[in-house]
Amino acid sequence: MRAIVQRARNASVIIQDKNVASFQNGLMVLIGIEQSDDSTDADWLIKKIVNMRIFDDENGVMNESLLVKKYGIIIVSQFTLFASTKKGNRPSYIRAARPDAAIPLYEYFIQQVQKTAVDCYVGMGEFGADMQLQFTNDGPVTITLDSKNKE
């Protein structure tokens, strides 16, 4: 499972001209689910994301987490995070999990974030929908996490 974590001053998800999720200050998280992923991958990512100390403390040092700041988080599924561009110019998405496996894991991910970040706004995209993401990357701070390559 892969995640792109972006610290944002504001963020929203628009589906068919309707704002379905938005916050002021927090994290925009794009997650990609691979065929071999399971709940242990999701649990590892969730723990990392909600506890990652990437928000400024009172001294302007990145020393506080989403949980401490009680900011928002928006989670959006993005199968293109598993794009392979090894051959030719058209990416292959063969490593991405099919919807029948990905949707339950995406829903599990969201439910676990809601249970963990109870004092935070938790928004989400819609699996498989055509979405427009709007956000202001703050810093910019963008971090890539991969549950198979725990660095």
C-alpha cells in the first residue's frame, strides 16, 4: 500500500460539482492499494500518517502530529500510484488491486482512521469516481510512504 501525504492549509474533494469533503489545515492523503495488500499494510500506514510529526509547534518546528493538532485529513483512493512506466509511454496498472479487493481495504482504512483520529475531521473521496482535488500544499511538505518498503 502506498500513500502520498501532503500537508495542506486547505483541501477539498469535488465530485460532479459537489464539495464532498473539505478542511482548513490538515493532510491530503492519496492511497494506492496493491494486489498483495491487506489490513496489516493499512494499519502500518495509518499509524505512521496520524502520528507523523510534520506540523509546526509553537516555535515553528515540525514537531506535532495530526492527532495533537486535531486537524483534518482527507483520504482519496488513487490506483495510479502503482503505475508502471517501464515499457512505452502508456502506464500499466497491473499491480493495482482490482475493485473487489481494493474497496473493502479502502473502507477499512477510512474506518480505522476515524477510530484513531476521533478528534479530527476525516473526509474521503469516492472510490472510482472522477474527482477534482483542490488543496494548498503547505511548506510544501509531501511525503511518500510504502508499506512494503518501510523506510
